[in-house]
Amino acid sequence: MSNNFYDTLGVKKSADAAEIKKAYRKKAMQYHPDKNKGDAWAEAKFKEVNEAYQTLSNDEKKKQYDMFGSTGWATGNPFGWAWWQSGWFWGFEDMFSWWARQQKGWGGFEFNMEDLFGWGQQQSRGNPFGGQQQTQQEPKKEPVSLDFEKTYEVPIFDLILWCSIEISGVYGQKKKIKIPAWTKPGTKMRVKDFWKSEGSKKWNLLIKLEAKMPKSISEVDTSMLERIRDWVGY
């Protein structure tokens, strides 16, 4: 039996996913147990074909197989002769990540390079239980806004020309503020220390200005607005 998955499927190493799948279907049909009942050799070949396809059709498994070569992969040894003699370079983090995934017999234990060397640093300080010396920082609390938003509807023409409006606070306090000309609907204005008090803290009132449209308009005013619309520049 061949331990080279490419030879098993009869494809080149440069074969793409479609070629690998096509070759697998052909081989699987050739060695299928239903067509070779009682043939132990064909059954073994069928299993070999399936194993080859399961590896080469999976990008991650194929990458590892290509890195180790047939000998390293078959023995489960990431330091197999094929890996050393080929002169391939494989990053340390990739190597230890692969090795950790193979150690499923250790209760599914997995680690990465940061875990590995972090534990080693704790060991060098004489603490075999590295995590016990680490202090966990509490997440920073976002400051709570003391602003309170309140919407005021202002006639559209007052927003265009300018106006003053009266606002009220939580304690019934009143205040007049000026709305500048050409204020756009949706504009927000902050009135400092106007809403409510909580100890030494003062809450601000955030005013959101929306346009109030007229309920009705005369024909004369409509004609005038049409003329203004034609004259005004944007």
C-alpha cells in the first residue's frame, strides 16, 4: 500500500480541489466494497483512498501533510525525516499548535506559543502555578453621561429667520434661549447645569430642535412661497 496520498489518488501535488475530488470518485468506485465483496485488499485500498481524500480535500490538513511529507504524517511525528531532509521551514507557532492538536489523549489539552512561554517565565520565577501570580485588571468603567435630552418643535420659519424659545427644567425652572437663524432641524444645543442636581454634580439639558410645519397656508402665502423658492439660492 502507498503511504503517499497523492499517489493513492493518482494526482500530482499541484492538483486543485476539483481534480482531487474527481480522482477520489474514480478510485472510490473502483475499490468500493459493494463491487469487491470478500476482497480484503480492495477493502484496504478503499479505506486508503478515503483517508487520502479526507486529508487532501481539507485545506488545513493538506497544508500540514505537505509540510511533513508522507513519513512524518504517517508516523504522527512532526520531526520526521521527510521534514528535516526536505529543508522546509515551518514556523514555531505552527509547529507547536499542530503538536498540541495531536495530544488529544491529554484530555483535549491545547496551548499556543504565548501560553507555553508565559508558563516558562513563571517557572523561572519559581512559581509552578503561573496564573496565581497574575493580577486581573478590572475593565475600565465608561463615564456616565449626566445629560438629559429633550425635543422641542420650532416653527420652520423661526428656524430659518431666528427666534427665542422658553425651556423648562425638572424642577419647573424656566429659561429663554436664542435660536440662531438658519438652524437646521435635528440640531442639538446643550444648556449647562440646567436639568437637575445630584450632590455636587449638575445634569445638563440637551435640546434637540425639530421643525414644526404649518397646518394650513393661504393661497396668497403659497404663491409668495413659490416665488421665494424660485429666487432663493442653495
